[in-house]
Amino acid sequence: MFMGDFLSTHSGTAVCAVVGAATMEELRRARDDVSPRADLVELRLDAAARPDPAAALQGRTRPVVVTCRPAWEGGGFTGSEAERLDILRRAWTLGADAVDIEARAEGAPAFLRETGGVRVVLSVHDYAGVPADLTDRLHSMAPTPAAVIKVAVQAHRLTDCDAIFGMARAIPGRRFIGIAMGASGVTTRILAGPIGSAWTYAGEGWAPGQIPLDALLDEFRFRELTARTAIYGVVGRPIGHSLSPAMHNAAFVAERADAVYVPLEADSAEDVLRFAEARQVAGLSVTAPFKVSLVPHATLDATATRIGALNTLRPMNGRWEATNTDPEGFMAPLAKSTTVAGQRVAVLGTGGAARSVVIALAAAGARVAVHGRDRGRAEAVAQLAGGSAHAFQPSPGSWDLLVNTTPVGTTPGTDESPLPDGPFDGALVYDLVYNPPITRLLRDAERAGCRVIGGLDMLVAKAQAQRHWWIGSRGDATVMKAAALRRLQAAERPRAAGAASLSN
């Protein structure tokens, strides 16, 4: 059944799971362990010490594409080119559903003649960026008899993805695979269906920006996405750690909305806007370092204006409107635990998060004290709340509520605390750090008898406020928090050993 018929029978965009191993026995085991949810499996023979296509294909019960990527194109094979081409020929003869050969391989023209291009993927990989002559390369590959034309380039900015999004126009009528590798290119993997790719690759770190199979299918709902699907996203640099895609996509699933929320690692404010406008993005969450640099490009509401930073954008009549949901997100879980009016609040930190926090606290009637290592910055933040500035360490008996706005205690520094020695003699401690959900600061405070609030509750609440601003629906907080916790747990799994040096 699985003897070279996949390319002729499968329509639409498939999901290809990538596996590799040091021995053929381990490779077969990895091949057979891949979830049946994958449409086909790529066998990376170049990961093996002694690649043997017959052994790799032995006993297979599903479609496969065979790759033996040479070191000179980002792979692991270091033998002679004659040996490598012999491996590919044998894989093709044995009935592999597809065999991937590089366009610049010396033997590629002969291989295409011998096979007639049937079941052949003709590929180009560039780890430096998007080659200036990519269009010329596509035009030279298109007339060949190859069944599929594949391009994988390195994206350093969001707009580097334009070449991939434009492949259907560049080589009309040709079956192709387009991938922008790296964190800035993740959208080309998630939106491979709307782009028109023959398939997308999923796996645990086989290439920069690659997405695990279950996350691609469950979190991003890959198979449900169409050209009509509304696109939302979170912009930052770096952005791979963000829990926002998990939360927002879970809310979209619960509401049966035809929408997807993607991570967008940008290079600049201009890069953000050019990409968002070209892709007709319906709404953006904004995080560091773009919360201030995007301000001149948008019309700010009163909250964002006062803070001097934005965290949410939406297109409106040819322009961008901005708000900042950080104050609302901060206050939502706090309002469930205490009445802030009249309380003494010690705020640790003087960054952007501290600005949002003190503005929200002042509006609620709190007496704010800002504690920072830089006295000038502490005074500037305190002025926003009509409060006072102090040294970083609060004095005993000086607070009812303590809020940590610094990143101290974030994974992997989970043994650290902004206040390793306390004092914990107030009533409530609120840590904006959400990874891990329970920080050392919160554990120490709870042991001392304080009530505590974790940063994940704020993250969910401000995401709900963003959704309400975009679409008028807040989403289910329980669903969103559960999705965030699942993502945190998944992030703890070790990446496949040695996989990151190979390509797709």
C-alpha cells in the first residue's frame, strides 16, 4: 500500500513528522513510534553512522520521504557524494514515497533524468538568510520534472517570510514546499496550508523554528486553517517562551472561532507593521522590546498614553489603534483577594511592568512605595502614582501588599528571589513572574503566613482583556490557564539530542 503512491494520491497540505537516529534499528523504532496523526514521515538517514535505505524502509506501514542531507547543505552526511547519491537511488528504487535531493547537488540533473522526477523533491536550503537570487532559483527549478520544488531559507525578520508566502505566485501551477526557518519564520510552518505548500515539517528541534507534531495539530489546529482564517499574534524578540499562543488558541477552540494566534519574532517596529499589513493580521499582542517602539505608529487610548507604552494593537480604517491591558490584567486577580484602597503597597522594580502596576494601584486608591536599585528611576515611577521612592529592600512593617515586577525567579533561575531574606510581615504577596507558576518568592511568603498571587493569573486576565478589545469576547479563564500550564509542562521536556544541527 505504501509503495510510492503518496504524492499521487494525497491532496491538500500534509504534515510530515521528522525522525532520525544513529542506527537503522533505532530509526525504524522512531519511525514506527511517530503518532499516526502524521501523514508521512521523513527519515533522516544523514543522522545515522551507516545509512542503509533498505533497512530504513524495512517493514514500513506508512508513507515516507527519504533524506540524506550533506554537510555542505546543513545536514549530517559527511561521506562522498557518490555514496550519498547511491543511497538516494536505492531509496527511490525501493519505493520511498519521496526522495529529497538538493538542486545544487552535482548529480541532481542525472537523478532527475533517471527517475523522470517522479517521487522526487528538488530542494534548496540557505541558512544565511533569503538569497537575493531566490526568484531566479525558483524559475530555474520550476521547469524540471521534479514532483515537488522545496525551498527552506533562514528568516531573521518577519518580512523574510514574504518570499515563502509568495511562492505560489512565483511558480504558478507547481507543487512546492516553502519554509522560513528560525523563530521569525514560524508562521510559514503554521500557515503552510493557506500558503499552498505540499506539506509542512513537524518535530522536536530538527530545524530552527520547527514545531512539535502535537502542538502543530492541537494548539495551532493546523488542519483547520484556511485562507479565510483570521490571524492574531504576539510580537516580541525573543518570543518562543510566550504562553500567549497556547492561551488564545485554546479560547478560539472553545468558542469554535475560525482564527489562529501565532508567535511573531520581529526585527523592528517597521518589520512588525509591514508583516501585519501584508498578512492582514486582525490583532496583535505586543511584548518586549516593541511596547514603546510601536507607540509612534499607532493611535493610543488613554491608558496606553498615560503608561507611555502599548501591549495591544488592532487595525481600524487603515490605521493601528493601541491600548494597554496590563493595568486591567494586574488588578483582576487582585480584586478577588483584597480591597486595595488605603493599603500600603511596596512595588519591587522600576521597569515597564512597574509603571503599569503603580498606575493601576493609584487609580484604586493605594498608597504606593516604589523600591528600586536606581533611585532616579524609582522616583520617576513613583511620580506616576503620587507615591514615594525607596531602596530596593523594603523595611519591616512597611507594607500590606508586596508586588514583584522584576524577572528575578523566572525559569531557569527558580532558586532566586528578589527578597531572599524577606521581610514577609505583610498580608499579601503578588509575583508577576509566571514561569514557574509558584516562584521561590511565593513559597517563602506563604511559609511566612502571607497569602499569595502568581503571575499566571495576571497573564490570563490581560489576555482576556485583549480578546475583549479585539472581538468583544473575553474567553474562558479556566480554559486559558489550563492551556498555559500545559505549555509550561511541555517546555520542560528535553529536546531531541543532536537534532538542532540538521535541517528542514
